[in-house]
Amino acid sequence: MNEKLKIKISIADRVYPLTVDMSQEEGMRSASKKIDVMIKQFEENYAVRDKQDVLAMCALQFASQLEQKKVDNAVDGTESIERLTKINELLDQYLK
């Protein structure tokens, strides 16, 4: 059973209390740090008037990275090849 933790995550100088599984804590904290780094980069490189604009750009950046990984995987078929290899191995074991 996953134990729940109450943590506080800071994003854009605001604190957000969250309840997460223990297994998610490290990922949440890492994501928070990456968002803050990206916010700083956007603020340094662009004339940004509003934190909401910066946060929207961060969301777009992360979402586009995720979508690009899906597209890349669909194009090269790595995941499909791995699944087919596992199925083939299971069939070989079953037929022997």
C-alpha cells in the first residue's frame, strides 16, 4: 500500500500544499525545480509582463516535449518493436 505524504511545492514564488504517494514525491519536487528554472529562463530572455504568460509558456514547452516524444516513438516504432519481441519470446517459451 502506498503511503501518502503531505508536501509543499513552490512554483513561481507560490507554495502549493499537495498530498502525494511516496513514490511520486521525488518526481514532483524535480518537476517543480524544472518549472522554476524554465520560468527564470523565460523571464531573462523575453520581456514578460505577467507570471501567467510565463507559466503558460512553461506548460506549452513541457506539453510539446511530451507530444514530440510520442511522435518520435511512433515514427521509429521502438516501443512496438520491444512489445513484439516480448510477445515473440513468450510464444517461443509456450511452444517449447
